[in-house]
Amino acid sequence: MPTVLRINGLRVVIWPNDHRPAHVHVKGADGEAVFNLHCPGGPPELRESYGFRLADLNQIADALAAAIAALCAEWRTIHGDY
């Protein structure tokens, strides 16, 4: 599972054998969340979360939005299509 971004100690992962739509998994000691990317321009949207506080999710969403072009490019490199 390639880590494509790190956010304050959290790993942002795109699974090679995953399904569409384009999305990322955010993993940390306190939980996991999945955000749909809405490529190519975003904004990322929370799909599900386990263990993260709302404030954490808002910070994660902001960081993903700032990196949306790179994340969509990584998804396209791994999966070909959004």
C-alpha cells in the first residue's frame, strides 16, 4: 500500500487494487477515514470515519484539498481512471 502523503503523522494511502471513485484512506493510531477526491479538482469529501474527532477530520480535509492535484495524479498513475 503506497503512502502518497503524510499529514501530521497520518498516512494517506491509495490501495493498488481498490475501486472507483478516486479516493484515499487516511490512517493513524486513533482511527481511519476515507475521503472521495472528486478528481480532478476536488474538493475531497468524507465518506466514512472511525476514531477521528471532527476537528481532526476538518484539518485532514483541508490538507487533502491543498494536495488535490497531486493526489489525483497519484490515483491516475495507479488506477488509470478516476
